[in-house]
Amino acid sequence: MAMEGYLSSEDHDKLMEESYELLSKNHTKSVNRFIVYKEGSQSVEVPHGIGQRSKYIDLLIKHFEEREEYEKCTNLQELKELVIMAGD
């Protein structure tokens, strides 16, 4: 799934940053409620148990690797391990 076709490069970067901020705030909360985007009272959550959470984290890791933001990649890898242990 290439998001580039739907979002400008700037919007894609912003979405990745916002997702990272939401997910990295509290790993325990993120494992329970995997919210990847929030605007006002609305949010986008990836459901538990369908294998998409770790794939979304992989997208984020790839994004931040390309920008050489390796600290974020490490943090995301730790979250991914927790997500997988909890049943993705």
C-alpha cells in the first residue's frame, strides 16, 4: 500500500510524525489501543489481532530509517516486540 499516491510528501511526513508521537508516548497504552492518528474527538485505531499493528510499525521504522532518525527506530522496535507479544 503506497500512501504516497494519496498524500503529498509533506502530509506523509506529518502523518508519520504524528503516529510516532501518539504511539511512543506510552507503550502500554499503545499495545491496548493502537491509535495512529487523532484529530479532535476522532481517532484512527488499528484493531488488535489482525496482524496489521506490526506492519504499521514497520512502515514507521522504514520512514525514520530513511531520515536517519535511529533513536525513533529503536523505540518503535521495542513497541513492535510488545505488540507481537500481545498478539498483534
